[in-house]
Amino acid sequence: MGQLKCGCQVRAEAKREAVTAELQKLVDDRLISQIFSTPLGRGFSRRVFASSDWPDYVLKMPLNSDGSNAREWNNWTICKDGSLSKWLAPCVAYCPDQDLLLMGKTKPIPRHFWPQFIPAFFGDDHKGNFGFFRGIFVCHDYSELDLTGFGWRQAPWRGRRDGLSKRWRVEMHQPKIEVYETYFDNYARAVRESGIA
């Protein structure tokens, strides 16, 4: 028997399919580069563009053929229905012909809102790969996820001054998961209440 879906899930899937179809039409009509023409950034393997017509999205275009967009799309499709999705900026559409990825746009994170701990499955975990999406701390560059890793670790942007011992940092300490779930729920609530995201 199939899984029952609530009205919100059905509407979200319909919207995702409509956006995917719209993106595919833009690619087919070769209009995508005209619409997403504002450069936001450039990494090792991709360029990211924004659009005034689609302000809630960014378009990731490959610089080489390393498959980062395809890996990121695959990671999203694996994680989107589980508890890991709350850590990831949502991928909305992927066009394999052009290797183009449409993703939800994140906002920069003020320094005092950077969390102390992050999930251990993040591979490329420098500050530039994270942002706020609808008031939640998420990763927006996750083509390097290690889905075999589980637990929590100290965020790489936290230094020794935070009081954690060297032994804690050297060993992959696995604190009780429910303690840190509560920590991140409180963190997300504080961010939303601050009004910055």
C-alpha cells in the first residue's frame, strides 16, 4: 500500500514539478542565461547566479564536468523526505542536459548566529557553504556529503577559546543526539525571533 500524503506534500510536489517544467522550458528556449544573469559567486566547479524574476532561487552552472550539480541533486533526492533535509537548502529542479541546478536562495549568517556544532556528514564545511533559508541554518553546497557519517562535531569555525578540550576535538565525540536536537531547535527559534532571516 502506498504512503498517504497530506495536502501540503501534494501541493509542494505540484509546485516543484511546475518549477521544474518552467526551468526546462527556459533551458530549451535558451533563455536561462538571460533570466539568471546576476552573478552571486564562483567556486571551484560552479558559478551561481540570481534573478530578479525568480528572487527566491539561485541557478548553479558548472565550470567543468566534475558532476557537482548531479551529486548535489542526488544527495537532495536521497535526503529530502528524511530528517536530514532540515540541514540542506532545497534543490528545486535539475536539468541533466545542461547540468543546471535550481536551488532555494539562502541569506548570509551574522557572526553571532554561527552554531557551535554541526552534523558530522558535512564534507566541505567552510563558512561559505552555509546560510539561512527561511530562518533555518542550512548548507547550500552539499555535493560532498558523507551519508555514512552520523553524529555531531564541533564546527570548524569554532576555535579553542570556546572551552572544549583538545581530546574532544581530536576524537569524534558523539554527544547524546537529543541534547543537540534541542540545541538546534532553540537556535532556530532564536534566529526566527531575531527577525534577521
